Amino acid sequence: MIFPQDAWAVFSARMAQVKMGEQVLKRIFLGSAMDVEMDGTGRVLVSPELRAAANISKDAILMGMGSHFELWDKATYEKQEAEALQNLPPDALDNFAF
């Protein structure tokens, strides 16, 4: 996940409050967090450690998710999305309107 600074402040404060039995979540989200800067053309360098953790080797997808972004390995995302769509409950879109 990629957070703008203000959204990260909210998310990290919530993660800091997790119960002792859920400390693994705190380690995953807070322990691997890194501040990054955009270069002059708006690019961000994702560290080799984070690329390896997300299994990103070449093609990636950056997806806006409201308060944050998700960065995915393209093949992994496409596979997971196809599986999710196949398992979508029949009434999932009943209350959805444009």
C-alpha cells in the first residue's frame, strides 16, 4: 500500500492501537514502512525489499483505493481479480448505482 502523508498519519495511528494478539499486523504494516520522495518527473523508487515482498519483477499495476494506493505485480493482480470475480456473491451489486 502507498499512502499520502496525511492518510498515513491516520492509518499508522490506528495500527499503533492494535491489541497485543495482533502485533504481527503492526510489524507487517509499520515495520516495513518507508518514506519516499517523488523525483522531478513524479516517479517514486520502490525499494528492492518491497518489490520482492510484493513479488514485483517487471510489470506493475498502481490502483487508487480512496485514501491510499495499492501496488501489485500485474500477473498476480489479474489472477486474484479473476478469482474474486468468479466468487462474487450474486447479490453483491444489488445496492450499487451509478
